[in-house]
Amino acid sequence: MSSAPDPRGQGALLERALRRDRQLTAAFLLLLWLLACAYLLTGAGMGGAMAMMSHHPESNLHAAYLLVAMWWAMMLAMMVPSAAPTILLFCAVHRQGQAGGTLRGPPPVAAFALGYLGVWFAFSLAASALQWGLSRSTIFSPESMIIRPKWLVVALLLLASAYQLSPMKRACLTHCRSPASFLAAHWRPRAIGAVRLGILHGGYCLGCCWALMLLLFAGGVMNIFWIVLLSTLVLVERLVPAGYAVRRLVGFLLLVTGAVLVLG
């Protein structure tokens, strides 16, 4: 005669599995973030930006690789901390479903992360292409990696301000601030579903931040102060209860800064 399973024993097993998954996932994200930060702090191949001005195809190809790697490292350093809560929640939800018999296998965290990071890799390609094009003109300094004309700086500030105050920004921010609702609305099984979920989450994150990221061209693409400032802003908007108010405040501050530059 078989005995009924002990619910307390199953609960303890689930708790251990959740703890192990959280620890492994958190360790992976921390390692990824540290590697990205270390690459930035060591220069992230800034010599490649100078090589962009060369007319030798081999040098240009090498510079393109370095430029994309630089932008992707910046995006990882800036976005992984704010994405970590959603990734960890995805892991926990999958384990709960596994315990309930609705899901099988270990949580496909790597597939979710692949989809999410792939979105920011695509943005890095676009930003690298934009920087490459700007470097061929007189409006961008390859050495300092800053756009020169004041009118273009003002245009970027006003663009970022308008987007900060737009309904589109608020809608994307709502998805990023509500990971449980996001997962419930878009969940799909298996690894392919996890990749899709990661791409969707990355898309909403990109929808929140793309205009702010373009401000790097005004403050310095490799300016550590700007990177830390924008990373902190992204984190506050998503995790702090007053995130919506911070969104509006930043929008008005950008507007005021642009107006001051115009009047000055």
C-alpha cells in the first residue's frame, strides 16, 4: 500500500529548488554585469573609434567590431540591474508551475535572457551604425565621442523630454514596473516561449529607454558619469514607487535644460 505524498516534504523540495534557481540566476546576472562594467572601465576598445577614421577596410572592420562590443557592454551594464527582478520572477513562476504539474523541466532562464539581451544587441547595432555615420561628418568628435553643434544637443534634449512625457513611455514603463502582470499576459511554454517572452520584455525596456540612451551622444558615449546617471534613472523609474513621478520630473528637467541652452 503506497503512502500519500507529504505536502510539507514537497513544499520543502520546492523551496530548495527556488532558492537554488534564484542563487544561480542572480550569480549569472551579477557575473554578466561585472564583466560588462569591467570592459567599460578598461576602455571598451575606444581605440576602435579612432580607427573608424581610417580608410583601410581591415581597420574599419575591426573598429566596427569594437564599436558594437562597446555599445553592447554599455547596454548590459545599464540594463541588467533593472531587468534582474523580472528574470528572477520568471524563474520562480516556472518552478511553481513545475511543482503544480503544468510545466516540465528546469526553468529556461538562459532562453529568456537570450531573447532579452538580443533586443539590446540589436539596439547596439543601430547605435553603432549611427555613431559610425556621425563620425564621418563634422558634427561628431571621434576623440570625445560627443556631438558638437549646440542645436543638435538641444534637439536630443527636447526629443528625450517629449518622449519622457508621452503616453508611449508611460505604457512601456507600466509593463516594466509590473513583471507579474507581464508574465501572466504573455507566458508561453518551453524554451521558444521563453525566448519570445524575453524579446517582448526587452522590447518594452527599449521602449522605455531608447530616447534616454541617445543622450549619450550629447554627454559622451563613454562618459562613465553619464552611464551611471542614466542607469540609476532607469532603475529608479522601474523599481521605486514614485517611478511615474520621476519620469515626469526628468521630462521637465530635460525641457528646461534645452530651453536654457537655447536662451544661452
